[in-house]
Amino acid sequence: MYLYRLEVECSKGKLTVITAAEDEEKAFRAVDEHMERHFLTMPDIHEVTLLEKKRISPGTAYVIDMK
């Protein structure tokens, strides 16, 4: 199992989605599912970019700089 950090460019701007998945295909599918749950009206998704992939182990984390 891996932890994926993905950047989503959509009509709402740039978003970061972090999800746990067995492979990249499932991680990209999870983005759509999480976006549908998060927004009342699904924004138009322009591009999804995989930024990082880490094997899940105790203490696995991402530091996200919110400039």
C-alpha cells in the first residue's frame, strides 16, 4: 500500500489530494471519488498530476507548504 500526493487543477483552482491506494490507477480513481464527496457541485477537472508516492509505514507523512 502506498500514500500518494496528487495535485488537481480544476475550475476551483489547484488542490492537493492525499490518498492511500495499492497502485497508481486506484489512486487516480480515488481522486474522482474524493472530489465528488468534497464538493456540492463537481468542478471541471483539467489535470491531475502525481507529485509523490511513498510506501506506507509507521510515521509516513507529507509536509505541505501553504504559501
